[in-house]
Amino acid sequence: MLALLFSILISPATFASPAFPYSTRTRSYSGWNSTIQGDVTGLGMGGATVAIPSSISAAQINPAGFAMVTASVSAQILSNTIDDRHIQSSENRYDTNQWGLSVNPPPWGLGILYYSPTTENGNYQSPTTGKDIDAAVSVREVRFAVAHAFLDHQLSLGLSLGVAKAIRQLGQYNYNSIAIDSEFGALYLMPHHFILGASYIPQNTMNASGDVYAQNDMPGFNQAIITPAQVSAGVAWQPNRFFKTGFSLTYISSTVNTALLSDQNKIVGAISVIEPRLGANYVFAEFKNIKIEYAIGTYFEPSRITGDSNRMHGTMGLEIEPWFMNVGLGFDVADDYKNVLMSISLDIVRAARAFELIPKDPVSPYHGYFPPIFTVKAEGLPQGMTEGEHNNTPPISLENVEKIISDVPEKIREKMSPSQPPKGSK
């Protein structure tokens, strides 16, 4: 008896895979959820960045940001880990990934970004064959964005065009399809650095590829993936480079006949909903070689899943930037939901500036703690939102950017070459 008990205690626990509660798939999949995908600041602000899309990830919701509020040169590589029990069990957490590069030579803004907006996955038992099979449904996108400022930089209009790849995997079977998507955005700069923002993302349907009933493990598995139309509007205020705050409302349209991967009886998007978001970010310490900032926010998520309750989210983010490194931690928590972002990364742009591969940022750092929040000042803000104001930061023209790029190989060669003694020296 003791030997039996001992063997049970030391044996690894095994759990049977849940069975699909349906034998044939007849509904499409949803290609969108409320997960905030972005950097520590965007996550900490609760995604309230429609009117202040000041990073590559934030400009994902409004491409007009590339010509007004993003930095002159930016690069990002990010990954979030999501636990959303309204979508799938906690054993099946999923990751979202994102990278991007942008340049902002006024009055233009250009960007390229990759992201994975949604994923559902898990190990299930086939209702027809009884086999355990890995199943996953996801979307991957590559977008190219262009923005231009008008009316003496008071108005910025942006457009992004992307290639969306729908991925449906069931065991050894993969069903992929491609669709083109688009996004439109606008920003309007008002006095004292108040900004109005709006964006529109049309509905996109990534159709099934081939025969939807081609295999036996789950007939009909290869259904379309549908992302809803989204209309967003917001207001933001960024008086100086130390503080910004934003509020936004996003309308998410209904999608016809879409349901969860795990249970197609749980309809997704039967009704249209509106999501409010609110957040703020404060740089409370900035010295020559280090900056520390904190973000806090909240948003209300009306459930788009039949039978699930609405959720109020709380968000926060803390980021430390020593020299050209970024160390950050961000959270988005709610009932049965946790989105965690931990980042330790190299800032490519700041590293290139530190090693004098590209010109250094001429902004003088604030030497101290708790800089003023409400003082309206152009110093250190993007040129696109400070046109006509006194600003010690010179604008970077399109010719400057071209020269910077063309000079990089030569500067790298100079750094890698051994220094030569002056002529005439022994």
C-alpha cells in the first residue's frame, strides 16, 4: 500500500485533453480581442493612445502619429504573454509579438511594423477520431504606414496598408490565407499641446483556404477569420516631454457568425460595443544617462463573448532607461485576465547615438527628480507637434535622414578600424 502511494506521489500528473464540444465546425473565428499590444508606456496607459500615438506600437492604432508625435527615428521589438480565461484555459497562455521601425523627417512620417493581434490555441481531443491534436488560430500582419502633416503641422493624416496572414493549424494540417487590410488615422493639434485623434479600421475577412472539410479530426475546421470594423476617437494632452495623458472611445462593430475555437457555441461579436480608455505617463526622473517613467491607466471591456461578464481593467508600467538599455515591466489585470510585459532590450537608436553612428539628440536632459507636469514647453518634443514654438531641437529634414543612413556604413568602418597615429609621429 505504501509503495503504491509513493509511486502516485512521485509520478508526474497527467491530464486528459478536453474534447471539442462540437463535432463539425460551422462558424467563423474572431480575429480581434481587447488585448493591449505595445510597449510598457502604451500598456501602462491602458491603450488610451488614439490621440497620442507617440511610439511605433501606439501608432498601430493611429498611423497619423508618425508625422506628428513619434520620435525622429524609432525601433521596437516587443512580446506580451497573455492569460485570458474567457478565451482559453490558463494552461494555454499565448504570446503576441511585435517589431517596427519608423523615421519622421517633417512633414513626413514613415513606418513598417509587424504584429500578431490575436491567437487561440490548445490541445484538444478530436470528437471523430479520439486523437489528441494541437489546434491554433491566429493572425499575423505586416503593415507599411505613411503620414503627412498639413496646415503648418496642425493636421496629420496617416494611412497604413498591410498584408494579413490567417493561420489555422490542426495537428499536421495547416490552412493559411492572405488578405489585404488598411487603416486610416488623423491628428489635430490644438493650442497648449492638446491633440484630437481619430482612426478607422475597416472589417477584414480572411477567407478559408481550400476545402473546409478536407480532414477527419474536425470537419469544417478551416473556416474564415473575421476582424471587426473599429472606429476610435480620443483627446490627449502633452504639455512637455515629461507628462502625457489621454482618453479614448473605440467602437467595435459586430461580426456575423463568429465563435471561439474552444467552443463554437460561445458566440463572439454578436453585438457592437464601445470601449472607453484612460491613462497617463510621467517621467519622474531624467538625468544624462538614465530616465525613469511610470504609467497608469484603466479601461472598461464590454464582453463580446456570449455568457461572459464585462470587465474593468487596471494597468501600470514602469520603465528604466540606463544609457541605451531599456528595462521595463507592465501589467494589465482584470477578472480572469492577465497581460504581462517584461522587457530587457537594447535601444538601437540610442545605441547608435552613443557610439556616434548617427547624430546625438541635442536635447539637454533634465537633471533632477519630479520635473514640472503642467508647464507647456516645446523642448524635447517631436518637431511635428511644436512647429512655430521656441525649440532648441532642430528639425530633421528628409535630406538629413538620407545622409544619416548613407553615412552609417562609413562611420561603422571608422569605429572598427584601428586608430592611426598622426603623420610625423614615431
